[in-house]
Amino acid sequence: MAPVLASMKLVNKERVIGTAPFAIELVVTDDKNWSKVDGTLNIGFSYQQKTGLDLPPNCLTVTKAFNTLEVVENLKARKQESSGATRQVFWLIGFLPAPKASVGSCAEYRNFSIPPAIVLNSSNFMTKTVKGSTTAQVTGGIYSPRITDESGRSTTQKITTMLNESVLIPQKLDFEPSQFCLPYSTSNTYKKSGAAAINSYNAEAELSLQLGVEESRPHGTADLIKAQMLQWENFEATFDLNTLNYMPLCPTAITPSTASKAFSDDLKALKEFNSSVKKDNALKFCTSLSTQIASFITEADIAKTEFAKTTLISSFRLISTSSFKVDCASTSNTLEKLSEKQTALDTAKKLFSENLVKAQLELSCGKIQEGLPKLVQTLSQAKLKFKGSLYDNLWPSISSEDLLSFCGETTFSYESAKEKYNEFVISSTTLKSLIQEAESALRKRTLKFKITCIKGKTVKKLTVTSPVCPTGYRRSG
């Protein structure tokens, strides 16, 4: 049993207009196979002629106008019964045919106030002359499409009454032609034949995105085609007439060959743009890297001098910066090569930083260890010399154990070590200042001492300017 056209109806809810797409839904059934819709798929208008005009034959060549329709299957609507019977839904999509332009200086002979004859899915209008009239009448008709199933069985195109011609007549007959910029068939065809070109263009567009220049990159016809391909994919998923209404319209439709040229030209332009951006970025990167390298070389040279007496000096002397150096004027610089140098520099800087902390700890510890014995001795002597004066409560507190607590510790930060060293320096400075102050007051005899003097059982508590007991007495404590 051949496939059957179960129903045919207009999808548009409102009256069709010449500048917007229309869609006709076809429901096809078959006893066991899936089918396809093909054959002549179009719509044609044949306009009525004004009376009383006597125009030459060459003027009467724009009476008829045709537009091709495209068929799209709603794959989500496919159904197959347990018996094997199938049901499919197709849409015929297109635009009403606009009147052709008049020939040369010929007068307009078509009557746009009278509905034209309409033919659907056929290229032939029928002409007949009614008895008693000398004027031939043109008639059309609604034809079903050809339907062929997988086994080759087909239903031929024939007149059908499932759809009334009147639903395809717009209120305004004289309108400008409309068409999708990218027809559905072209979208499908180029999506397959141009897959490699599309992938190459997408990869280059992705590179622009990674380079941060997506908005400023060239946006040509290829991007418009990609956007319309996505719109067709969206339509295939939704079968919503509004999606068709939002499709962009163009005076000239894109063909597979123009799509191919667009992707080729736009890919070339995009590659050149990205190449230029990469060169600019490489120069900026190189300039920044060059500054980092110069700073690192300076730091390394300072370390070689500053930490010459530490056990880490050999690690600083082994630092070689020659491999990091870059020539920003070179045309061979690429982001990839510069990134490799940046990685190598970062690795060297990390090792340098680790060794620098160790050297700083060692140096700080060494300075404290070197000066601490003298500081402790000086403090002890000052406390003894000025015992009994107000300075007993002013001397700094010095803890050798606390000041040297970071020595040998690998988890100690340089900041913490620096704090300990600063404590050591402050203690040294404070002690020196207090001793100078006490010595000056002692010389001027303005410094008071409270001392206890003992002679036998006699005890004297004295306040004096010189910490010396009277003759015969000894100082207690």
C-alpha cells in the first residue's frame, strides 16, 4: 500500500501576507515504511488582466509568478505503531510570489484588486474559455506533493481539496519579494559540504575569544550564516512559526557556493587579524618579560654581594640568566616561546626566593649571634655600675633564647627573622643611649643613687650622687 497524505492545512493562524513566511502542514501515513515528500514544491500566482488595454505581446510576459517551497520534516513527531504503521509530519515553507517587474515602458496591465489564480505544487495553470465569452479564464489548483516511501512506493501529485486556495491570498497583492537569507536546503547542504571550513572558522573564532578580542575581531558573512544555521536548528527543535518570522530576509539568497566563498574570505581575514593581535601581544609580553628578567638579574647580583659570607652563596653564583634574555625586536618571538621563557624564569625566581629566605635567615641569625655576647656583657656592666639609680627599671630586657629562636628553623619566615633582628638592633640602640645618658648624669653629679652601706652592725641607707660608701663602710647588695 502506497503512503497516504492524511491531512494538509495552513499553519498560519492569521491571514497570510506577502512579506512574511507561511507554512503548510502535511501529515503522511504508511503501513510500514518511513516516507519522504518531494516532487514539484512551489506556489504560483496568475494575475487577472485589466480590461480595455491593447498591449503588445511583449508586455504581457509578467502575468505569472512562482516561488519554490522547501520541505522540512518534524522528526520529533514521528510515530510508529506496533503494527509497523508510521505517521510523519512535514512542513512546506516559503513565501508568496511577488509580482514581477513590468517590462520596460509597458503599462501595468495586471489587476491587483482581483484575487489571482493560485496553483500549489504544480507549474501549470489551466486556461479555458467560458461559453458565450471571448475572454479566456485561467485557473490553478491545490496539488498534493509526491510522497515516496522507503520501498519505492509513491503517491503521485494530484488535485486535493484538503486546502482551500483562498487561505493563500493576501489582502495586498502588490508587494515586494521576500526570501530567507539562508534557505533551509542551503543550510543543510553547506553544513555537510562545508563542515571542514566551518570547523576551521570556529577554531579561529575561538582563538579570538582566548586572545580577548572577540568583540573587535572581524565579523563578516560567515558569522551571519552560522547564526542562521543555528536558527534553522532551533526551528527543527521547536517547529514554531515565530522562529521563521524572526529569520532574516535578503534580496538575494545565499547559495552553497556563496557560503563557501564567505567562509573562505572571512577565515583568511580572521587569521590575519589574530596573527596581528598575537604579534602585538607577543611584543607586550616580551616587554614585560624583559623588565622581569632585568629586575631578576639585579636581585641576583645584589644577593651575590650581600650574602657572600653565607653558605648559600654558591647557589647564587650558579644562577645563569643568559638563557632568559629576549630580543623584543626579533620577528621570531611567539607567545608560545615567550611563555616557555616565562615559565623558566618563574621556576628560577621561585628557587632564588627560597634560597634568599634561607640566606636572609642565616645572615640575620649570624649578625645576632655575633653581637649578642657583647650586648649581654655591656648590659651586665651597666647594671652593676649604675645599680641603685633610676636606671634599674630602664634597662632593656634581653633574652638570648628568644632572639635566636629562629636560627636553624626552616619554617621561620624572613619577616619573623627580621622582627627578631630589629628587636636586637633596638635593644642595642636603647642600651647605648641609656648608658650615654647615665654617664652624662654621673659626670654632672645629677644622678641619684640609693645605696646601703654596712660597718659592723651599723647600717646606713644613703642617697648620694656617687655610688661609693663612706670610708670604712662597704656597700651591701
